[in-house]
Amino acid sequence: DGGITQSPKYLFRKEGQNVTLSCEQNLNHDAMYWYRQDPGQGLRLIYYSQIVNDFQKGDIAEGYSVSREKKESFPLTVTSAQKNPTAFYLCASSMKGPAGELFFGEGSRLTVL
Amino acid sequence: GQQLNQSPQSMFIQEGEDVSMNCTSSSIFNTWLWYKQDPGEGPVLLIALYKAGELTSNGRLTAQFGITRKDSFLNISASIPSDVGIYFCAGQKDTGRRALTFGSGTRLQVQP
């Protein structure tokens, strides 16, 4: 079945450690996105990529890094520079074109101990 | 980043009641979308709107793209327990950045 797979679903990390969240899609979508969700808040854009080997900062990119070496994959690294990394992270993808319909993965919950 | 004001923040209703929620912005959006999120899951697209004034239905759900392009509403008729979740509005500007801006969500609870 086509879809977006995020892993791991739950992750615990000690302060000062970097952690990488995986996002893979087999929908043949060109664009991919990372959003962060905090309790009681909407989704905030971290990074997005509209094509392989290119990505753009979103609204809250500080303390995060991404790569887009393959069309199917868009991993997110939460670095030790991110001051408040505990959150629910959502990856999404969309087709090329004017429509903004995003398809989301099931999310990864990161907890910093 | 651009903010979308979504209201109400939460609703507690009886099964069978109709529900209405809305989203407003100080800026113009070219696309409005409504998503539903179940606990611990990613949001799922419910309805997408592409033209000002457009009214679109999806089963018991109806959404409209405001004439001013600065607002949208979502109605749910005859609510059922499985309607429970968080509903998000999202908008896209025609600025080359295709990523969506999301509202803060409306948490819906339905009493059977």
C-alpha cells in the first residue's frame, strides 16, 4: 500500500544528544515536509523540500537539520541546539502542482529526559 | 509565521447535534483545507477548497471557502461518536511556498 512511514514512533533521548527521525514515502510525491506539534497547538513547519537535493527552512528551523538525497526519503535530525525538543513530529508529502493537499505519516513522539 | 485563528478551541456535544467551527486570517489564502487528527496519529484530509465562495460536502461534512479568501468554516451534521478528534484548518498562500499554515485546532468530544 502507498503511504508515508515514520520511524521510530516513540523515541527517548538524553539532553545533549542528536537524534534522527526517519520519513519514507512510496507515493512518488515530489515535495516533503516536517511539522512539529505541541499540546494544544497547531502544526508548525520545520523544513520542507520540493525537489531532491533542495530544501527550505520553515518557521521554526533552528536546532533542526534535514537532507533530501532521495525522492522517497526526508530524514529530520533534532540536534542538541534545539532548546525544547520534546514534541510530536509529523512528516508529510504532496504532489507537484498548485494544490496544497498534504498526506501525513503517523508521527514520531520524541521525549527528552 | 502566518497565523490562522481557529475557533472554538474545544466543543463537547451530544450525539446527533450539528457542529460548526471556523478559521480566520488577516491575510488572503488561495487554498483552504480541513484535516482531522485522531490521538497519536497524523492528520487526515477531510475537504479541500480552491475557489472563493466554494461550498463542498463530504458526507456529513460541509466546508466553505470565504468570499474574502480570509476565512473558512466546517460544519458536521448529525454528529456520531467517531467524529471525536481534533479538527485543523490549513491554508496555502500562492507565494511559491507550498507548505501549509495550520490553525491551532478544535477539539471535538461527542457524548453518546
